[in-house]
Amino acid sequence: MAYGPHTAGERERMLGALGIDAVDALFDVIPAAVRAAGLRLPPALTEMELTGHLAALAGRNRTDLASFLGAGVYRHHIPPVVDQLLLRGEFYTAYTPYQPEISQGTLQTIYEYQSLLAELTGLDVVSASHYDGAAATAEGALMTCRATRREHVLVSRGVHPHYRETLATYFGGANLAWDEVPLVADGPAAGTTDLAALERLLADPQRPVAGVVAAQPSVLGLLEPMEEIGRLAHAAGALLVSVVEPVSLAVLAPPAAYGADIATGEGQPLGMPLQYGGPYLGIVACREPLVRQIPGRLIGRTTDLEGRTAYVMTLRAREQDIRRERAASNICTNQALCALAASIYLAALGPGGLADVAATGAARAAELEAALAAAGAPRLHPGPYLSEFAVRVPDAPAVHRRLLARGILAGVPLARLEPGDPALANGLLVCATEVTTSDEIGRFGAALAAELGARPAATAAGAVR
């Protein structure tokens, strides 16, 4: 049954008050070519026919591939306790906690998430309710402009291209400027942010810089000289936004240790399975002096009149709802279920468990590097990495397609991820995590060796045993 609260008589009175004959007249200002038209749907199916059709579509998915895909979204083992607790009705039906007196559970889950991420990043304040890593990074860049009252941001090309595209959309709407900082072309630092170019851009007196955005690790998997990037930014009066991968923080220096003012990133690796584009979880953390610039929700812990622990919405400007031009952000969704998944995952693993996840992934990646090098695919860049790196493969996109037929999802062709960079045209970006097995690595090495004709497949597979 369609839901329509207004009667035909009420609609007629509304049209009469507007002086029009039909609702369609309200849309005359919209060009006909872009107006919504009727949906072209196939004939209806019975329930049994629809079930069979959906089963046939699902059967086209491949679940037998040995996957080495990363590039911003990562496979990890998720302890069953995460999903089991998320199934509780008070969690998966919870939405925005407008009334704290009846939302104590939801408020506490957000508070625990903020506390855990603050410990992980080393920063003072963490907010909740950001769509994903790309939106969170754009929000972090906007924070630097508000805090410094400058209108120009520098973004390393080591930041994921999807994040850079999202930032460009945000900045275009806000009439703000941004420039890309190139990567070093060759030598020991190849593939990392060009510090000399960064210093030149920061020194331009005509364009004072509000913030520098850099990723650790970068989209190419390389570890960046974040301390030096931060030093250059601060010397020019700019802020440093560090785009982090959260699992890596168990073994890498936290953003606070190298002077980051803001940390952003994607929370998907913290207990969320791979999805077709989401839902994901944007991370935003900052130093306390920037707390008034941070978008989203901040939950605090206090006591009520009887001395009992209580959780409250500590900071959330209503401008996000009613005064859009003055809003820190107009993103008002509540990603509390994803934040809760991250909290349960981190609590279940603990600091030692999370470090084991990161270290095991790094060990598997080193094993993968040896196997691919033996198959004739050396690394593109010599610098240190954690669990993701690029290898050189002639005609990489075509080889990538042929490896799919062999049951190998060989990461991402860099020609697809960074089509404007000819230096990456023959690169594959590959990743290993704690769920990657030695058998899968051996299969990848053998299949790639067979494609490249570098050596017998058995020899390539043997390189990792």
C-alpha cells in the first residue's frame, strides 16, 4: 500500500493556492532531458522465478580466487564475536542519539570507539559519523583551512586517487584551492613524496598553505618520511594531515609521534568485511586545539545528579542541520554500527593481537615479494613498505586479465588506478595480509612465471617454500 498522508482535496487546495493545475508544473524549470522518466523494468517474476534468477546471478561471483587485492580496502580475519555482538537489536537498529536519556548504550559505544582510536593515533580528539576514508580526508583538509584562515592545501600524490578526487569535489564546492605534490621519480626515495617540490610549494608567498595532506603508508604501499613532511609544513605555518591505515598503527609510529595535527583514514580494516562500496567508516582525529573545527559527533562521559556514569553528546554544532553555509560539515549520518564493529574488533584483539595482525601481514608480503621477484616481477620502488607494494610487469593490465583465468586476482593494475602516470603503466599493486597463505603465494608466483616465461612454474613456486 502506498503511503500518502494528503487527501485528494488537500492536494487540490495546495495547487489552487499556488495557482497551478498539476504538480508537474512545479518541475517546469527543470529541463525535460534531465527529468526523471518511467522506469524500464522487465516483466514481473513469480517468487520462485525471482529466487532462481538471483541464484543464477550469485553464481557468477567467483569465490575461488587467490586474492592479492588491497589499494585501500583490506582482507582480515574477523573474530566471530564481532558479528555476533553486532546482531543484537539495540545495536543494529540504533540511529542518531538525539535523546541521551534513552540512548546511553549508543552513546557509550561511540565513546568507546573514540577512546580506542585516540589511543591508536595518539591524538587528543576523535569524532564519529563520517562516511568513509575519502570523505574523512576531505573533511580533514577543510579543517586546516578553517583553523589557519588560509585557502590553499597541498596533497601528496601518494594519497589514494579516490581520496584526491573527493577532496577536489569538496574544495570545488567551497571555492578553495589545492595542488598536488609530485612523487620522487627515481633513486632510493622513488615513489615517495618529493620533499624538495613540497618545500618549493610551501615557500610561495602568493599562496600561503593551510595544510599538507600525506598518506602513511602511501597508496603505493611505501612508508613516507612523515616527520620531515610535518617539519616542512609547520615551518610554513601549515598543518599536517596524515592519512593512515589503522592496522598499521599497531607497528608504525602513530600520527602524534611525528607531529601530525590531524589524522584521517578508512576504518574498514577494523572488523568490517569487504563490501561492494560500503558501508565503511571514516576516521577523523585531531589535537585538542583543533576541537572546534572537527566535524561529526563527540561523545563525553560524565556523572548524573546521583553520581552514576552517564554519556552525553559533548559537541555537535546544530549548524550541521540548519545553517548550512556556516556548518563545519553537512554530513549528518550516523556510522555508529561500523564504529562499534571497529571497537569490538580492537577490544577482542588487544594491542598485542593487532600488532600480530600487522606483523604477520608484513611477513606474508615479504614472502610474496620474493616469489614475484623469482617469477620475473621485481619491485617498482626500492623503499620500505609494510604489507603492500608495486611490482613491474610488462603489459600489466593484460597479464592481470590472464591471471584471473588462472584463479589469481593479482592486485590492481596501476595503469587503472593512476592512469595519468606513465611511470606506473607497467605496475601491479599487490597486497598480503595475515589471511594470505603460503600456498596462495606459491600459486601466484607460479602463474606469473608461466605468463612471463621467466622460469618453470615449479621453480617460481619453490622460491617461497
